[in-house]
Amino acid sequence: MAVALVVAGAGPRGLLWMGEVRDHPGFELAACVDPDREALERAGEAHGVPATRRFAGLEEALAEVAADAAIVATPADRHVEACELALSRGLGVLVEKPFALRLAEAVGVVRLAEERGAPLLVGQNLRYTRAHRTVRRLVREGAIGRVGMAVAHYYHTPDHLPPSHAAMTNSVLWGPVVHHMDALRYTLGSRVTGVVAQTFTTPWGPLPDGASLQAMLTLEGDVHATYTATYESKGHERFEGGQEFYERLVGERATLHVLNRWLVLCEPGRHPRWIRRGRRPRTEESILLNQLERALRDDSEPDASGRDNLETVATMEACLISASEGRWVDPGELLREAGAERAPRD
């Protein structure tokens, strides 16, 4: 029997999730939710949701529709409320990143999920792209040897941001940074042990403070990383949709370059060579839905669990504290202060 699922949020991500749920054999799209009537009607018409199963609020939807799970794709500052509402009823939850804007709130949501015995997943879909899955495989196989340095940069033009995101303070932190730092610790299989960060906006930038970020990180295994990200980079609107990502992993045996979806391995005494990423038989979202389905059916621990993602939320909070106080911050210490054990290793 298919899992009945409610999608809360009819914005771009919510619409994408509705399509993924509709196309997944293990799920049934039971209802859609959004306070914006026009957005709700568009979503319902696009994905075949009857008018009687379109609701302005999640509480109303769960009172009227029998559901086993919910996807939370509301604005980030409403994630916690929606997660708590669904989890308190014993529903499994898959929530968009960041699943909380403060570590204390994230810890509370994880505890509620564990108390209710309900699976909680965070939609860190970037870690499941072919490029990042390939990086993770190469690291695990030892193709570049022990990694000692990681360098990453992300550039985005300001003109293509959704209005709600462009209006946020520290918008770049809650957009690409939370994705990339999660992917970094995931691909390296290492925990972040220290962060020093600076958030700012360029003098000519139209965006609120925190549209750009610079950070240095240390990770387990004596890995040192530098990272920059900005929403204020102009002039490359026609390259890769206005987004650029570059990463270099320096290992004892080789150096790996990642430019958006292209990977190049440089080994001593050999010409640089392209690394094939393999096929994409499933979308990143379907991978997350598969994890949710398994967790609901056999209580298996999801790879993208809320418990695991506490480390990423702690790293985001470390960035904010460091930017405010001008010092190194250990995300692990923040987790201990919040009374949360660190996520287990694979």
C-alpha cells in the first residue's frame, strides 16, 4: 500500500516535491498545503490534487486527511512549527534544508521525532548529486589518498534570487552554504572541528547584510578547508544559470578538481583526466523519498536523518557566532552545550 503524504508549501521546491511524490510508486500525494490561495490552486491543478484536498494550513490538512508522512517545503523560518505539528501526530517528516535556523530548535525537533518514533529526514539533496557522490566514492576508494586541504568557492548573481530569499539577512548562509558544508563533511566523511567565519555585504551590493561569507574550517583527520560564497557576483548570468561552484581536494596521492558538474583528477606523472560521474537513474529527491519509505516501513536509519544533520546546523551556528565574536568556534562544543550527542559515524 502506498504511503499517504502531505506536501506543505507550494513554492518552487514544494511543486518539485509534489511531482516527485506523484511519480514515486511508494507514495500517494494525499494533500497539498499553502496559505497563498493562488499558489495552492496552481499546485493542485498541476499535480491533480482534488479541491477538497487543498488546504491553507497543515493543521487543517492533517485533521481532514489520513496521512503517514509530510514534506515540509515552507519558508525556512516556518520549518520548525510544521515539523513539530507533523511529528507530534507520529508522521514521518522530510523537511527542506535548513530544517531549523537555530541549533536549539533543531535539537528539539530531533528529540520529538525520536520520542514519537517517527523518521525525520532533511532534504540535503546536494550530497546525492552525481558529482558529490563521485567525490565521496573517490575519497573512500583512496584515489587521492589522505586529504589534507579542501578549497571551495561558490558564486551566484544577485538578479536571479527569489524575492523572499533576497530579503533575508545572512541569506547566503541559509542558501548554498548549508548545502556545501553538509556536502563537504559528507564527501570527506569527517566532522567539522573548528570554524572561523566572516559574513558581509559588498559596498555596492543591494542585498541585506550577510549576502557573502568567507570561512576557514578544520575537520577530523587534520583536514584544513577554506570556503567562500556570495550572492553578489555579477557578469556570469549566462554561464550555468548564473551559478558557479569550484572545489579542489588536495590529497597525498592526487588532487581532485570539481567545477560544477565536471570532475578532473590530477595525478603525479600523468595527464589530467576526466572522471565520469555515472548515470543518474534517480533524482536526488527520489533518493530521499526512498530513504523515507524504508524508514517508515522497517524503521531503518535514514542516511539524511535529522540526527545526522545536527552537525550541519551546528556548523551554521558556529559560522554565525564566529562572525559576531571574531573567534574560532567548535561545532562539537555547541552540540555538547545543547545536550545533543554527535551523530554516529558511518
